[in-house]
Amino acid sequence: MTSGALTPYLSMLSARFRMGLQYRSAAFAGLCTQLFWGVIRVMIFTAFYRSTTHTQAMTLSDTTTYVWLGQAMFALLPWQVDTDVQSMIKTGTVAYEMLRPVDIYWLWFSRAFAQRIAPTVLRAVPMLTVAALLLHLKPPATWQCGVAWAISTILAAVLGSAISVLMTISLLWTLSGDGVSRLLPAIAYTLSGMDVPLVFFPAWSQPLLFALPFRDLVDLPFRLYLGKFAMPQWPVLFGQELAWIIAFVLLGRFLLAIGRQRLVVQGG
């Protein structure tokens, strides 16, 4: 795409991002809620480590840092469909959306990406600051690990947006969309490592968990932060994230093309 061709999508991204930054009260409430649940989860893991006699795959200090990173990056997960597009599909006004002289997929992707990064920006900085000063959040293992974490987190945001757009596109085949909005986020929450770090899952499940795309949303960036992967492995890990992004984008575009061909708006 040329710079001129990108203008509509960048404008949508900017507009939705600025709109998201206006919800400061909601962000503060979310910050307080995530701090509360973060403390609860750290207490649970602390009790677990104190009661076990076996050597664990991660130290308590690393697990505590993993938890706080998860609380800070909570909004990046594909939690829901785009409610505005969902309303358009229900009312039929999505037909007007599809008449726009733009690529609808990238327009919806821009919206989804902004909806992830705006609340994350509002919550992550104060969350990480409080956790680092008071709640035992460790700094990155090295500055290189910090850079790797930042790159992987950006890729995770893109991947989460691609999954979210795919969820939204699926509404073209459903009446309400409640099923996908409830099922996929629960799967992503569990299999990404947001609930429990993936290294605590049974050994037989590790190859499958590491092969699935959900791991790239949470577990991979956080373990890069902790220095759990050697630097020669990083290109392969980033390549896996990029491969899943491309796969979800292509799948989303393919399903959207099919959906546009079969779309029937009630009454006409």
C-alpha cells in the first residue's frame, strides 16, 4: 500500500485510539481491579510454592513477575468482537459499511488494534510502576530481553487484533455472536498462559501448547522478558508469531470475501 492508500486506516486507528484514551475513569477502575486480582493471584502462587517440596519450572520471583506482566497486558487479549460492527450486522447497516471505498478487513483491523492498545496504554504504565515499586516486579533479565519483550508484545497485539477481527467476521454467519464471544476468549485466556503459566501444565501437553497461536499472546513475550530463551532462538520465535499473524489475516480475509458474497440484509 502507498502512503495515500494507508490514510483511511491510519485515520481510523488514530480516531479509535483517541476515543479509547477518553475513558480514563474506566481505565482507573480496571487498574484497581487488576491490582486486586494480581495480589490475589500472587498470594495463591506464594502459598503453592511454600507448600510444595518439588522443584518448579519457574521460581516464585519469576512467577510473580509473570503475573504482573499479565495484569498489565490484560487488554491485549481478544476478549470480544467489535460491538459497533456487531450492531451494524444485526441492523443491516453493515451493507453501507461494505460500500465504503476502502478495504473493509483493514478498516476493521484498525479498529480492533486501537481497541487493544488504548486501554493497555492507560493501564500498563501505572500498573508496571506500582508493581515494580511495591509488588516485586523484576526488571527484564537484560536490556536485550527487554527489547525482545517489546517486539513480541507488539506482535502479540497484532495477533490479538487479527483473532478479534476473525471473531467479528464470524458474526456474518450467526444471529447474536454470543457464542464466539464467550468461547474463544475463555480458550485464549487458558491456553495463552494468562491464567496459569504454560510451564506448569503437564509435560505431555507442552508441545501442543507451544504450537498453538495463543501462546504467542502471553507466554512467549513474558518468558522473553524473563530471559528464558537464548538469543539465537529469538528469530524463530518471532517468525512463529509472524506466521500466525499472516495465517489469521489470510483466513479472515478469505471468510470476509465469502461472507460478502452471501450477505443478505433483511428486507432487501
